[in-house]
Amino acid sequence: MRNLSVLFAVLLFVAAGTSNAPTKSIVVWDGEQANKGSGWVTSNGICTVKTQTDVAHSGKSAVKFTFKSSCVQSESDWIGAGWNWVNWQVGPYGTNTTSMKFFSFWLKVEGVAAEMRFNLLCNGAPALDMPEHHTEKVKVSEYCPNWKDGQWHKIVVPLKDLIQPAGFDPVHMAEMQFFNTGNGDGSFFLDDLAFEDDSAI
């Protein structure tokens, strides 16, 4: 009987130690389990965005955005790309982020980069990419000062910093846009894009 009492006490202790709510994370693209998605890139044919299997943070694949200063051929040009994890389905498609506090992704840089900025887009109808679908952009260097050192870094940004305009729909988040804002000749590798709550940080 004593042994049963001890066992019961141990089970209660273990249960108490594991009663915390689990970390809540919504992975929207990792190339393996969450592998739906496609991208767009600056349209002059010099820059590219695609999945590849030579470099990855986890699993076997990551998104690679390759850019060159020659992408900018006039004052109106800019260097940017995006990854849309609903494959351009327009309307009520996307990720409900209303209970999330952070957006995170893993980033590795090769070559020479300027400043990386990024923002998020929600979905909508009758078209995607309307002004009210874009959050404001943030600088990666404000969240990870050594992001250009050639190593993988987890970039964690509070969603409150990605300021949403009037009409933005956080119930249907659909795309990440990223930019090399200046001269550069290199690549950004992105992996494990996710929304996370407080317990995940």
C-alpha cells in the first residue's frame, strides 16, 4: 500500500509539472510539413526566388531570394520578393493570427546585403495586394543586429510592430514580402515561417 501511495504521489508530481499549456505555433511554411506556397520577385529577370535543397535550416529545403544591384536599373526599381503560402487563392484563405503575438522565421545571408525589410500581407477579394492588405515594413537589424554574419538566425518580430492599416484582415494572413533595400549581390535563405504566441518565445 505504501508503494502505491508513493507511486500515486509521483504521478501527481509529474502531472503537475506538465500541466502548463503547450507552446502554440502555426507554421505556415517549412518546406516539408507545410510545403504549400509560391513566390514572386522583382520582374526584370535578374533576381530570383525559389525553393532549393542545397541550404536549409530544418528539413531539406528553404526559400532562396537571390538579388543583384543590377536589379535596380532606374530610380523606380527596387529589389524585392514575396512568398505566398496560399498559392494566390484570393478571398477567405490564409492563416488566422488573431491569437498570435509574434511572426518568426529563420534567416541566413550569403554574399553582400544592404538592409532587409519585410512585411506581411493579408488575403482579400476581389484582389490580393490592395493597399489595405499590407502591414508596415520593419527592419530585420532592429531584431537581430548580427543577421548578416552568414549563420542561421531566428528572427522574432512582435505582430504589433507590423502595423496594420484600416481594413487589414488578420484572420486571413497569406504572404511575407522581403526586400534588400540598397546595393547588394547575394541571397537570403528563409525557412520555418511561423506565427507564435507568448509561450513560444
